[in-house]
Amino acid sequence: MPTFVALLRGVNVGGARRVPMGEWRAQLEGLGYTAVATLLASGNAVFRAARGSGRQHAAAIAKALAEGLGIEVPVIVKSASELAAIVEGNPLAGEAPDPSRLLVAFAADAAGLATLAPVGELAVPPERFVLGTHAAYLHCPAGILASRAGEALLGRAGRGATTRNWATTLKLHALAGGQG
């Protein structure tokens, strides 16, 4: 049975759009997903599903959150193999000794990922922004919040994506089985 990773954008940040992880786990199980596990309180879940695409799962999860918790948030779902490609394709992983200063931006599809290209123009050396095949990567040695590119990625410019720091991405990868 395939494994998937669900990522919610903008939940449990600053008191807005609260999604209790226990309730979200129960919702995911109610949708028929198995081996459901959440990571941290920022909208990360790993689950197994007998069938369906990431896009189908994202739509079902978004609908369940809206109907069950009254919360409308963007949901991005990646298969374990897609997440493995994102991890393996990170060209900045070796350059970031502090994984909290390396962001991975997940988009639903290639078109959503392409909308992040302007963020690269805001990166000021030694910052580096790379728009990869499966994700975008931003390394901010001085910190994400001290970076105009980081602010843009977390704000309006990154609205079609959701970000996780490198440490969280690696934990999700391990939770999803660490394989393709």
C-alpha cells in the first residue's frame, strides 16, 4: 500500500487556523487512511492509502478539514517516492550546517512550483535559492526571518506552496519509510 505525506499550509502559526493533531489524525483515519502519524503540530502527516493520487488525497483532506473543523487551508500531498526525490534532489543540503536555515518549498505541481521563481531574485549572497524539478530550496545563513527571499517564500509569493525546514523534511522522509 503506497505511503503519502500531507502538508498543510499556515496552520497552528500565531494562534490562527488551529488544527489539533489528534483530531486531524482521526479525520485522516475516517477517510480510510491507515498507519496515520503526525509530526510536530504544524500540519504534517504520513499515511497509507490503497488507491488515489496525491491530488485526490489533498482534495479529500481539504474538504474534511473544512467540513469537520471549519478550517480552509491549502493541502499538498506527496507520495513517499516524490518526497524521496525532493530529498535526494536538494542541491543545497551539503551547504547548510544548520538545517533550520534551509527551507524546502513544496508545491502541488510543476506550475505551482514555477510561480516561486521570482523569489530567487530576492536572495542576497550568501543566500542561495534553487528552483528544482520537484521542489524549491532556500538557504538563508543569517536566518529565514532576516531574509527578503525567506519572507517572500513564507508570505504572499509562496502562497501556492508550503515550506518545511530541512530537519522537518528529513524527519518526514524517515517517517514515510525513507525510500522511494
